[in-house]
Amino acid sequence: MKIAKVIVDVPASSINQTFDYLIPERFQDILAAGMRVIVPFGPRKVMGFVVGKTDESSFGKLKEIEDVLDLTPALTGELLELGKWVAEETLSLHITALQAMLPQVLKAQYKKELTRMGEERLPDALEELFAGRDVILFEEFTASSIPYSQLQKSVQDGVISIEYLVKSKITKKQVTMIEPAKEPHQLEEAMQDLSKNARKQQQMLFYFIDNPAPVEKKQLLKMLDLTDSTLNTLIKKQLLTSKRKEVYRNPYRDETFAETVALPLTPQQEEAIGLMKDSIADRQHDVYLLHGVTGSGKTEIYLQAIQDVIEQGKEAIVLVPEISLTPQMVKRFKGRFAGNVAVMHSALSAGEKYDEWRRIQRKEVQVVVGARSAIFAPFENIGIIIIDEEHETTYKQEDQPRYHARDVAIQRAKTHACPVVLGSATPTLESYARAKKGVYKLAVLTKRTNEQSMPAVEVVDMRQELHAGNRTMFSRRLKEQIETRIQKGEQVVLLLNRRGYSTFVMCRNCGHVKECPHCDIALTYHKNSNRLKCHYCSYEEPMPINCPECASDLIRYFGTGTQRVEEALTQLIPEASVIRMDVDTTRRKGAHEKLLNQFANKQADILLGTQMIAKGLDFDNVTLVGVLTADSMLNLPDFRAAEKTFQLLTQVSGRAGRHELSGEVTIQSYTPDHYSIELASEYNFQEFFKKEMAMRKTFYYPPYVFLALLTISHENQVTAVQTTQKVVQMLLEKVSGDTTILGPTPSAITRVKDRYRYQCMVKYRNEPNLRENINEILGSFSEEMRKNDLLITVDMQPYHLM
Ligand code: ADP
Ligand code: ZN
Ligand code: ZN
């Protein structure tokens, strides 16, 4: 077949289709669907995906493919199909959906190199091209007349590998390596000459006599419990030398993981896994909702179900929220499956992510553990897909393509005829309702594996604290509890329940609040840099000395950010040592992990942080969990506010008393009677489900209806409103009588980056043509979108209603 169908990398809705290109002779034998190519497009050259081949084209004169970027397809046939499905489901551009499935490195054009692998002789022409070198530039190959098919074969045989030159400044790090400067027998002689008192020097020399290989300095000193001064003395004596070495950072490479074996299961676990194993054996697609309290052994079930899948020669995808992709979680999978696991998360550099992806592509591993995008792992024989903490909203992507990993998981599992397991202590209303209706199969774990009961939860009414004259953010009860723990040498986790927790700047004289000049939002004060920053655009400015309105110098920062809480805490309890975890302290790569390790090593009494500390942490010495402001989320304009509050409180309570020491939980609240707080303190999921379902029914929200959110934005406010009005009108003409259309409503933050944003919300039960209709409406605005900088975005499953 001489013609390729190509999806080109031109992100515009008018180009959302395949284009035909002629396949030149030199690519005839090698080109396959799923490969990336370079094609001429108008005056430009763009990247594209080959999605199929054909002999005939309805287009007139065809242009030729200029270059082929892959010799092995980057996307499998299944993923190509899935990309089409994702694009259709989420109303995204086909190209965007395809690119979402690939690691960053493959989205851009990087320089390539050919590396020869091993000593094996290459075909003559290639041997000549390499001319004794181990690595050559890809261009050298393209400049030669060697057929692509020959290179492709060598790549397939594993004698040549194609490497991308990824510049990864972030990940390159230098370490100091120490090695002996003399032969072992010389070191021994030197040791004889040392005075008897030089015990430390002897100890270090001893080490190198036994282990002459270079060792990282930090590791060496830690291992021997010695200091720089001993080392420096030996370097001065020219017995040891130090050199700098560049290493690529891989958080897990150097670690060894203690091997674990399958635990004998509890009867409840047996029952749950039995069902899943049946589905695996029968190659049957089922969705399981594994509803189990924290510590009930869900992860052990995942591990054993995966074991089953591996034994059948199949593969497993495990999704965990980015935030719980902690070393502790990774350790459990690596401990059980060792080198058979790839790990994908955002802390990896582009190069490292690509390396992990390639291990999957090359079938070097059977298990991937990763955040949302790992759902697109290029496995071809999937036996199970697991989504842990299925209620987490991070499974929904908030950019194009706006997919939910749960939907993609189910779609892939249908193709592979395998089960999906959704695990949670606090399932979403959507999933639990489906399980009750029998759409999903429900498996329940009600007991903790250590037979310990869930920690007792106490709710403190903060209104009464105010009445009693306590104006601090710590109730008397919580303060007293913290002090007791510190005395006993036990540890405390304190949670600030709020997203976007921030400090704003206000003038005490005139009340002026500093706002972003481009967005309708107060600027956030950053203490470290003493600057004001906008969290919606990149705008920032120095903290003013005088109020820009009234020139008073009484301009101050307000709000209870984590920094402020930390200050207040150390004022109240001076002897407390605190580790603070928030976006500021965890921005740097590896910081998250480091802080957690410090806390685990008992270097602080209190771990204070935002949502990011609520999940997956497992510290044996934590006996008190405090929630400072349980209700701060309840006031947000979000119909899921109560659900999110319930989930968070339940999750965080599960952090206490996981081990021998029993734990307590104290929740501070201004609305202690709110059902989400009351029922969370009783661990009463069933009752919460009932109450919240009734609310959703009354107010006509999911799971009783589906939502679609259209956001229209433009620099001119009138244009934005009027366009939204038109969109609402057009939708009303197309939908059925049962469907509600709301709008135009200004978005919660109406102006962002100098653009006004208005919304139209569709609430529907059965609207089979909705996607088509919306597409048609988008089409009718395409001219205006292109020429007039109008933007319309569609979210078919909105989570952020703001
Ligand atoms: P979850 O994922 O539901 O929070 P985990 O799988 O982390 O629960 O289990 C909690 C603890 O119980 C872990 O330390 C785990 O090793 C242990 N555990 C799990 N299953 C068993 C079992 N069948 N017997 C003994 N201990 C178990
Ligand atoms: Zn002022
Ligand atoms: Zn801004």
C-alpha cells in the first residue's frame, strides 16, 4: 500500500481529520500504523501519526512523507483505536488524544542517536557506518544509502538501539565518589603505620581494603558513621581520592527492596479476591468496587491478584493518585515483583519517564504503577487494571483531552476482556451507586487486618472556643493533646483542610486588597521571596511597603496559610518541632520524600500540611491526627463539597493508630453538626451515602444526572456573555425536554489572564446525540474562534465547576 493516513500535529478543530500522504519507496517496507512521521503541511513541516494505510485516496495530488521518526510503532493498534475513542468521548482533537498517550520525549522532536548494543557483528553496511564507534548520530544514517528496513531489523534484533538526546538539566546531578588511591596491600601497609589512636582512619581504610570499588561519599560516611575530617585526612595522605561524577537521578534505582511474599489472606480478603480471580481465569470483563476501610488489606489483594495475572503471562496496570505515589507505596510493589515493575510519576524527569515507558514497550516488565497517564501504558496483553483510591479527583485530567482514567480503564479492560478493580475506603457516589445497581460488582472489607478498631474521633466545636475567649486556631483540647504526645515522644499529624490555602495582602487602614492586574483574584504573599504572586497566571511583584491606595504603611498579609499556622503553633507550644508540607516546601524534586523520611525518622514531633499529607502515609509512631478546619471546604461552590469533606476526614482519620499504638483523631469545626462531619466521625459511609444521594436527587446532580460544562472565554466581556447566550440558545433547540441548561453564568474567577470566562452547564439523563450536537455548535463558531480569538472549551465530566 502506497498511501498513509496521517493525523497531523496541528491543534485546530478545522484540521481534526486524517490526511493522505504518499509513502516514498525508501519507507515502503518499514512504515506501519502507530509510527510518527514528518509531513509537509502547507508551508510547514509537522509531526503526524500514521493511523492506517491504503491504496486509494479521494484527495487530488498527494505530497510525500518526508521522514519517519520511529522504527517501532510508538502506539499499538489498540492505543490508536483508544485514542480515537478518547477524542470522541471527551470532544478533544484526535491529535491531542494520541499525544496524551505518549511520554513527553516523543511529543517533541529530539535529536536521535544510534547506539550499538553488545559486541555482535552488524550487517556490513551498518558496520561500515559505525566505523568502530559505539554511538553515531541518526543523521549519519539518513545521509547514507542504507535502507531503513535494514536498520529496523537490527533494532528489532536488539543489536542497535535508538536513543533520544534529552536535555534534562533538572535530573543531572553530581555526586562525589571516593576510591582508594593505592593498591589494597599498600593500604594495609599504611594502616600498620597509623598510630593506635587513629581508630577512625583505620576503620575507613579497612573498608576500602575489603571494598576497593568507588563509593559515593555521602553513603560511605553514613555507612561507617564517620565524618569529613577522617576522610580528608586520608585524602591528604594520598591514600584515598575523591572525584566528581555525573549521575542521572532515579529515585528508585539505587534502592534495594526487601522481598515480600503473599500473606495468608483473611476470610474477607479471600472472598473478595476469589471473585476477581474467576474473572481473570475466565477472561471476563467485570468492574469490581473494592470497598474496604483503611488498613483492611486492599493493597494485599491487589498484589495477589496481580501475581495471578503475571503467572498467566499477562500484564497489570495499577493507578494510584500522584500524591500517594510515595516511596512506601512503590516499595510494596517492588518488594513483591522486584524488577518486574515500572513506575511512572511526575517527579521523574522526561528522560526517566521515557526509560520506564520503554521498559513497558519492550515487555521488560509486566506491572506498571503510576499516576493517571499510566493508564495508557503500551501493554498488549492486559490481565487486570487496578485503580486505588478511586474517589480521587486527580484521575480526571483537567486539560485537553479531559478524560477520566476510570473510563479509559474500563474501555481498555473491555478490549482486553479483563477485570477492573476500583478500590477505596470512601468510594465516589457514582461508583457506589453503580455497585448497588449491580453494574459493578461489590466486594467489601469491613475489618482492619490487625483487628484494631478505627481510631476514636472527637469533634471540637470551635464556636464554643470563641465564646470561651480562645481566639487561636487551636482548641484547648487539641493543644492539650499535642502536648501530651510530645511528652510521650509520640508524633502528631495536623491537617489544614483547604485547597489553594493562601495568604493575601490587605491594607489595615483602607481595606485595599492587592489583586492580580490580569485576573480577578487576590495575589498570594510568598514569605520566602517577599513577593506577591498570582496563582492563575505568572504575574508577580514585590511586596509593597506602602498601600498603593492610601499610602499608609499598615499593609499586611492575612489568611491562615500553612506558614502562619506553623508560626502560631510554635508560639503556642514552643517545645514542638514541626515539619511543614505544602506546595512551597515540596516544590523541589525529592523534597516531598525527604520531608516524609525526616518525619518517619522522628526528626520532628508534628507533621503539618495540606491535603497532600492525608493519603497513603503509614507512620507507626503517629497517635494523634488533628484537623484544624474541617469545614473550610464545605463553603466552596461545588456540589461535591460534602462528599470531599467526608472523604478527606475519613482518609485522614485512617492515618492514626495503624500499628500497636492506638490513635485518636480530633476534628475542629465551626459546623460540627454538618452531616459530612458528623458521619465521618462515626465512619458511617452507608448513612452518608444515603443522605448525600438524597441531596443530589433534590438538586439534580450526579449520579442522578450527567453534566457537561461549556466555558466560553474572550478578552471582551460582552462578547463572552453574548456568545454564551447564543450557545445556550442553540443547545436548548437541540436537547430533549428533560434536560436542563444553565447559563450564562460567570465562572467563579471571572477574569483570568485578561480573558472573561462564562459558562453553560448541561444537566441531562439521556441525550444520545449530545456530543454530536455540541460538535455542531462548536463548528458554527469555528470562524470566530480562529479570527476573533474566541475560545470554547468543553468538559464532558466536569469536576472543577469554577
Ligand atoms: P489498605 O490498602 O486497605 O489500606 P493494606 O493492604 O495497606 O490496607 O493493609 C494494611 C496492613 O495490613 C499492611 O501492613 C499489610 O501488610 C497488612 N496485611 C494485609 N493483608 C494481611 C493479611 N492477610 N494478614 C496479615 N497482614 C495483612
Ligand atoms: Zn490603604
Ligand atoms: Zn493573574
